[in-house]
Amino acid sequence: MKNNPKKNILFISQDTDLYRNSIGNEVPGDPLFRHKKYQEILKNNTNKDSQIIIITYTKKNLFEKNFKEGKNVIRIIPSNSIFRSTFFIDVIYQIIKLLKNNWHPNLISTQSTWGEAFIGIIFSKIINCGYLPQIHTDISSIYWFRENIFLNIFRGIQTFLILRFSNLIRTVSYVSSKNISKFYKVNRNKLIVSPVGISLFPVNKELIKKRDITSKKILTILFIGRIELQKDLNLWIDTAFIILKRNKNIRFKIIGDGSQIEKVKSKVYRSEFKKSFEILGSINYKNLTKHYENSDLLFLSSHHEGFGRVVLEAMSFGLPCVSTRSGGPEDLIKNNKNGYIVNNRSPQKIADKICFILDNKKVYRNMSRESLRKSRETFGFDKLSKNYVELLIKACN
């Protein structure tokens, strides 16, 4: 552990799951684990007194009764907001409380480039600390704007202003970084790519090392994620139908929940192929391991992705991956190496690529090995976490 000047870092986040996780509630991902790791690395790289504090959005009194200050290694402050739209006011109140208690950040980082981002950048100027906005999806994508056109146009305008006054900006993939730089007319050198690591690892390591579908009678294609318009499950299901017309020994598994879940169920269960689908809803993050281990290929059909952590998770289990061109997955999937990025959003074209992998056992084995190798050597959890903390330290003032 080094003994450099301490660094205090304040995160402002609307990720309620981070707070729920801190009081022992199960959430879809691993937010608390990752942030504990960041603080551990921060202390090791700077000073044992360095600290990360996170202000997260929570509804008024929703979790207050369960909150105990200092319960966790990392301190997480719930906003207890009456409305989500008033979160920025509650953030001001919490920052003032921290300053009155003589806790001064060297860096304020917001998990978005709108709303509370203005609070972050204004306070950074007032107290003379660094400011780092973070972008976790491709906010230059036309599909992102279409999801909520009036709100996202407003967010886009705010983003344009925030990026003008930021010295450094975190993005999570090279493709989205390039798109954002061009769309918002921001110097590419200001955009630092720092992907989010994954902490989900195989239990049956021997199975993963020797993945082989030669003797399997039934193969499983997997989807994990939010069931939202962004993910385009219509395309996913249409592709599945085409594949099933060619090969009835394939099963399709959908894990996740969201606003489109009932439409997805309706489309599947009214089809002639309903017995070939399994729709499981949300599953605890740790329990995803068995589903990755028991599946044979991951298929992602999104319009846009910031990074595509689910692709990296699948790679760490030795799965070949097929994805539409959507931003983040292009950093992870290389054509003919560990899967395919399909430019054409045609279910026929996508089905061709998936069937080619599953019909050619040698191709499958090679892609499986390459997925596993790349996930460990290029996108290992410790490596990505270390790189991220180094960015935070660099952004400190």
C-alpha cells in the first residue's frame, strides 16, 4: 500500500440497485462488489485514508429504515427523494452535509451527462476539485433518441454543454466513444475508454475449458438483459423462428424483465415454436452461472449498447457470441474469431451466422477457446478495475 496524498472521490448515481445491494437486497448485477473493489485499489494506489462515497437515488423512506451508516466497507448515501426529478436537489443537500463534516472530494463523478451532472460540475468549480462525467451507452445513436424522443433530445442538449466544460470523459467502448466524439463534436482525446469489468466466473472450469457440442443433441441459445425496445427482442425471436425451421434441436432461453416482457411472451407463446422457448424473468446475478455453463451461444440483437457486459460474461464462460452492430459489442466480438457482428438487421442473415457456428464443430471449438482467452487476457476483472481507478486518480484535482 502506497503512502501518497489521500484521494476522496464522490460518485453521484441514479442506480438504486447499488444502494439496495448495500443493505443486502438481491439485484441483477454486482454493483456493490465492483465499487468495493474500486475503493480497495484506490487505497492501495494512493493512501489508506482515501475513500469513495456514493450518493444514490432512492425513493423517500423506501430503504431508510434498513440503513445503517458504516455497515459496509464503502459508504453509500441514499437520497430519499420524493420524486426522481428532485434527485438533484437532494444531491445538493447531501454534498453540503459532507462539506460541513469536513469531507472534501478530490473528484466528483456523475454516472450521466445530464441532470445531476450540472450539480457535479458546478460544485467541482466551487470547491476546486476534479469532475468526471461518465457515459455508459451510445447517446449518439438515433435509436437512443427514439426511445424517448423529447426527453432524450433534452438530455442530448445538456450533454452537449456538459462535455464542453469537462476535461476528461469516461466512455465504456471505443466504438461508442468514436460515435459520441463525432456527434457531439468533442475532441476524441477527452474521451477515455474504460470498460466495466465483470465478476461472474465459472464454477465448472473444466467444462468451460473443453467446451464441445459434438455429442450434444440439444443446443441452447441464450439472451440475458433488460426486455426493452433497445434490445429488439422482436428481431431476436424472428431470428429464432428461422433457426428452428432449419434445426428443431435448438432451444432458446430468455432471461430478464422489462416493459416489453408481456409482448415477448405473447409473440413466443402464440407461435408454433413455443415449446422451444424458456422465458425465465429476472434471476439473481450469482445464479446466472449455471445458465451460462449450460448454454452454447449468446445472441444479442440490440439497437445500441454502451459496452455489452453480457457479451463479456458469456465470453468468460467460453461461449461464441453473435450480435447486431450496436456499439459496445464490436469491442468484444471479432468476426471469424469468437463470433460475428452482423451489420444487416435481417433475421435471415443473423440466422445464417448462428447456424454456421453451431453446424461446424471445429469452428465452434475455436471460437469458444478464443472467447475464453480474450475475456481473461484483454478484459479481466482486475485489469479493467485497475484501469478505471487509474482514470479516477488522473481526473482528481
